[in-house]
Amino acid sequence: MRIDIHVHTSRYSECGRSTPEEMVERAIAEGLEALVLTEHNVFWPAEELASLQARYPQIVLLRGAEFTTAEGEDLLVYGPVDEALIALRRDGARLVREVHTRGGAVVLAHPYRYHPDVPSWLEEHPVDGIEIMSSNIYEHTSRRGRALALKLGLPVTAASDGHHIDSLGMYALDLHRPVHTEWELAQALREGAFSLYVNTPRVEAQNALLERQCDEIRRLVAMNYGDEEIRAAIPEFVSLTVIRGVREGITMLRPARP
């Protein structure tokens, strides 16, 4: 069962750029069999998800959440859908313990994206997976994420981290068995009962575009353009993460193979 476990929409995530309907329709077109809506610091209301599910019976829709901790790390929570967890989100270690007590699963989203290190509590309170592939993960941080997972003895995960329809279908998980509930998904994640899916041709096409953008960014940096000026000067969408990476001399390409 092919599933994207990390997706945002414009309904509940301020950074989301596509509607729930647009995201679901693109997911179906990309051949995904399940989608987990992981909005920032909020769970979808059950009745709203049920309404969306009724409109798209050909795909399984589940709820999760992406919680930002006091350290600035993002934790993806699966299984328990309880507003009480929102109050715990600032304390990452406590949140992990509570989710595990309830039988849920936690994945560390895009480690090293914002910070050079990860929280020290991870060794004492390990999560259930380390995300190493998404639209917001580049090769240099993917390598570090793999090394972290190896050190902690944890599985690695892949997902779109989609905020727009263009990201869907690039990265996902192939579950070893179908799931239909948040609890079944949490169990599969805790067991590591999945493999990584990468649409290599699509990622390579994205990387070709990124290489062209990076060449232009380097040219504009040499002309003393500011980050926002560079962003405005490049016709296609380019993230500030890419611009800042280029400034630091980092090769900003996405991982193209599991």
C-alpha cells in the first residue's frame, strides 16, 4: 500500500498552498493509495475528514499532526488524535513518551533542516523513524539523517512533505500491509513494516531544474543581490533554503534513490 505520511493543506497550515481537494485529487492521480494529513500543530476535525473521505472513497485518508517543539524540531505524530497532545508539543521528550504510552508512533521530520544538531533527548527517548527524503530534504541533510538513524537503530522514512500539489508522488512509503486507521498506521511505522518509494525520474527532473536555478543564484549572489531579490528574479518558485544553501556553497539537490 503506497502512502504519503506527511502532507499539508491550505485549510489548516498557513504554509499550505493547495486545498485539501487539490491535494487528494493529485495524490490519486499519482497512484497513492493513502494520504495522511499532518497539519502544523493541529489535528483535522473528525467530521471534516469524514466528509472529505466520503467524496474520495478510492483513497484512504488519515489524520496525524506535525508538532514543533521548543527546540524548533518537528515531530510527526501518528495514532492518537487528541487535542491534549497539542499542549505537550513544546516538550519533545514528553510528547514522545506520551504518544508511545498511548500506542502511537513518532517520526522526526527533516532533521538538520533548521539546526546543525538534533535534541539530546533522542537517545533516551527515541522516536520510531527518521525522515530522510522529502521535498524539503536535500542530499547533505539526507546523509546526516541516515547516519542518525543508523546510530539510533531506527528505520528511515520518505514522504512528500507536500504543501503544494507539485510535491505529491515524489516520495512515499510502500507499506507491507494495508492500513485503514491511524492505529494500524502507527503499528506499521513502529514495526518498520515498510520500504521507501522514490519516483526517481521526477526527482531527477526536479534536480535538473534546481541545478539551473543554483547557477542563476550564484550569478545573482556575485552581483550582491539579497535573498528576497534573488527569489523575485527567478521565474520559477525557489525556496529561501535553496538560496541560503547556495550562499554557503552547499550542493542543493534532492536525494533521487532510496
